Amino acid sequence: MSRTIIVSNRLPTKVLRTDDSLSFQPSEGGLATGLGSIYRSNNNVWIGWPGLFVHDAAEEAYVTEQLRADSMAPVFLTEPEIRDYYEGFSNATLWPTFHYFHQFATYVDAHWDAYVAVNEKFCRAVLAQAGPEDTIWVHDYQLLLLPEMLRQARPEASIGFFLHIPFPSYEILRLLPWRQEVLHGMLGSDLIGFHTFGYMRHFLSAVSQLLGLPTQSGEIETASHTVRVDVFPMGIDYERYAQAAASDEAAQHEQVYREALRDTRVILSIDRLDYTKGIAQRLRAFECLLQRYPEWREQVSLIMVVVPSRDQVAQYAALKEEIDELVGRINAQYRTITWNPIQYFYHAFPLEELAALYRMAEVALVTPLRDGMNLVAKEFVACKADQHGVLILSERAGAARELSDALVINPTSTSQLAEALHTALVMPDAEQQTRMAAMQALVRRYDVFDWTDNFLGQLAHIKAQQRTLATA
Ligand code: GDG
């Protein structure tokens, strides 16, 4: 019986070293939820890095055995590999380039070499698991070369690839010295998925201009096979968020928060620390709101959750400093004895508390400068049982293609953002409800399970067509 093999840089379980023992912690990420029912059924498997540097062969065997019991197969990476392949090429070259922050990108040959070598390592790990009839679904920018490596080894395999971040325009992609290699790597797939039509169009244009391959109606003819390219906007586990927000636990948290905030109205901002997320711009817009509309002083609080991420990298450390400084300055200028404008947290919250924040916020401020999709926007919508609340959403988040009932803004404009905040705070209940109901219907219908079914369904269909053609 054919199996489905999921491949991503990180496994959905993180192995942590505490003193002398190891602990296994499940990841809460959207991908882990969406694919949870897939990799745990039918003898399927998820291949990826467990987030741990193993000390010796015995430890490696122990971790492998533990993960095997939960349908996972680890790829062990060394510290130099993580430094050069992950922090280097993935996060300091591809991430900034694909998010249009090319001024932050470094182009280091040794990082590229490590990227190739680690993709090869993943390839060996997949080949050790995959039979000729199996379906292999590769995820994200850390593994762009893997589909073609797999294709070389298994010409008949069924290979899908999904990119979770934006695919940039041709003019940006061509800054990358290894642009052709990257495109060839992706084209090993039978099916390539993107969050939005725009990303797909950029990819097709890059393939045509840089590789000279014909691209017609979402299909690319390579020397060996046809590659189908399509749009699959990723969703969330709607019911999980709706239920978490409706739980007694969330209601209790909300009550505590409301008392602490003295019933001021709440604007919510939640992100990983990243320069793509527009966190500093958001703070300036909040400051502009307080300046321009003094009537909101002491009436509104901004709850800002920033989840630590990549803070060893220079740009991230600088951003953290900028945020600390802005928060300090704005709070110092506007606070009163009984009111603090910004409640700033530099740590993650457990899901129930996060749901309580979503539930109590009247406005969610989701204003990335670039974002593949942005799941926070969808989670906020899922948590609004009473259909009150306004989503302010950047036009440069993939989610804006679907959530057109949000207040869609250009995040570069402080003034526009401040006006959107004011509009959200004075929006009549009936309008909030109409907008929220429309967004809820969409986010509920196109959830993460629908996304998974759609992608794997289309991949199966493509393969079946290929097999029919081959035998005709
Ligand atoms: C990449 C792409 C694309 C955040 N704070 C807490 C917490 N979170 C969770 C959110 C959400 C997730 O983290 C963040 O997801 P995003 O989609 O917003 O952003 P990235 O991490 O950059 O993800 C992105 C995504 O892949 C999927 O394709 O949408 O564009 O960049 O789920 O809820 N979770 C908890 N506590 C927190 O404090 N428990």
C-alpha cells in the first residue's frame, strides 16, 4: 500500500535537552495540526530535524526509536550545518530575498554548499523510507532543492512541494546567484503549491525568463516531466480555535485581563520577532493614533505579543532593540498613573491564553510588510464567537487575498494605519458583524484539513493521469 511521506525542516515534535535527560515536546504549529491526521495514519511518516544536536550514536538511536513510535523519522544535523544551511542560506539569504528585504541578504558560497549538502542529506533520509509508489510532500524554503534530488533518484515518484513564504517577483529573484539551481530544484515536483495567485505568477514568470521553459495554464514542461503549479491558500484548524476561545478557561483568563486593564478597549498584535512583520511600523501608527485622536488616551490599550525568534541574527537583535525603545518611549510619553498604553510581552502564551486575547480584542492589527499567508489573522476571526471585532490587515499578507472584509491597508503608511485604527474603533456593531460573519464563513470552510485534502487530492489526480497516459 502506498504511503505519504511529509518532509519539512523541523519535525512536529521538538526534542529538548534538560540537564541529563531528553524530553519530547509537540509543536503547536499550523502545519503540525493540519498534517497530524495524515502522518499518524497508514504507516505514513514525517521526516525532519528534531531540533537537537545529538551527543553520540546511542542518543541518536534512542531519539530515532522514540520518534519512530510516533510516525516520525529524524534527520540529525550538526551545529555547522545548522549555522550554514539554516541560519545562513535559509534565513540570511532566502528568507530576506523572498520577503523583498534583499538589503539584508548575504550571499556566501559556503552557506550555499551547506544548503546543497543538507538537502542531499534529507534526500538520503527520504529514500531510506520511500517506496516507488509513495507520495512525498516537501515543505518550504529550506528544502527547495529536494524535489529534483528525489526525482533523479526516483523518476516515477509522486512528489509535491508547498512554499509557505512569498515567491518574489523575477526582478528580486534574479538577485540570487543560485536562482537557476533553486528553480530547477523545485521543478523536480509533480505539483508545486503557493498561498496566492500572485506568488504563483511570479514563479511561472521566473521559470519562463530564467530557464526559458514554456509555462502554459499553470503547467511547465521540463525535459523529463510536466509540472503542475497551483494556488492552495493555507487555512487553520477553525474548530480548535473557536472551541479554545469559547472555553471556560479562556473566559476566566479574559476576566482577569479585563480587570487588570481596567476595561479599556483592546487592540491586539501577535507575531514572531521578524523584520517582515512590520512591528515597529505598527507601534508608530499606535503612537500617531494617540497624537491625532487624544480622545482614545486612557480608553484603548495595545496588547503586543512578540514571540522570540532568531534573535542571534544581527537584524533580529536590532529589531528587538528598536521595539523595546519604541514601547518605552510611547509608554513614557502617554502613560498615566492608571493606564499604560502598550502591554508588551516578549514571550509566547499557551493556546488558551492566546485564545482569551483573541476573544477579548476588539481590533487585531496584522500589518506585515510581507507575509506568505499569516495565520494570526485567521485565528482572530475564528475566535470571535459574538462576531464583534475588526481585523486590520496588510495588503501584503497572503491572507488579504481571501479576507477582503478586513480593513485592508498599506502597512508602509503610518497615517493610513492610524486612520484604520480610528475607523475600527468607531465602526458600528452591525458593520463589524457583517464583515466578521463573511470572514468566518470563509475561514471555517477553507480550513487546514481542506487545504491538506486539496493538495494531496490534486497530487494523486496528477499521478493517476500520468499513469494512464504512460499505459495508453
Ligand atoms: C510561516 C509564514 C504562513 C504566535 N504567538 C503565539 C503563538 N503563535 C502562533 C500563531 C500562529 C503562528 O504562531 C504564526 O503563524 P504565521 O502564519 O502568522 O507566521 P510564520 O510563523 O511566519 O509562518 C506565514 C505560515 O508559515 C503558514 O504557511 O502563514 O506567512 O511566514 O499559528 O497562533 N502560539 C502560541 N502562543 C503564542 O504566544 N501558542
